[in-house]
Amino acid sequence: MCGESNLERQALLKHVASKHPGKPGVCPICVVQSYGDPNYVSKNLSSHLNLRHQFDLDTVIDNEAQDDAQLMEAIRRSLKDLK
């Protein structure tokens, strides 16, 4: 989108929201993930970032855990929030 680079997640969210609101773009956070597609362009990058990247992934998931274990942990946490 622009020449800005190497921003931390929170700074990236703030930058895109203030400098590129409502603009399409490739999510730099998704691209570096194993599931990332460098050709996918989000129609509204700022909205995508706010919906999908409010937290650093390594603080909410255990990259060493298997998929089933991560799913069970997510279910456990969501049920805990209902109480």
C-alpha cells in the first residue's frame, strides 16, 4: 500500500486505520502465516485487521499444540466466558 514497513501489529492497525481507511490491500500479517495467500486482496484492509488481528497470535494460541488441542482450548475458553 505504501512504503511503511516493519511495523508492530498494533502500530500497523493504527497506521492502516489512519492513513488507508477503507482501502483494499494484502494483509501483511496473514501473508507470513502458513495459511497466508500473498495474492488475496482484502476489500477493506483496515476492517480486516480490526476483525482478525486484535491480538498477537502467539499470545492466544500455542503454536506447538496440535489443531485438535487448540480447538478444545478455544471451546473451553469460550464456555468459560459464558459463565
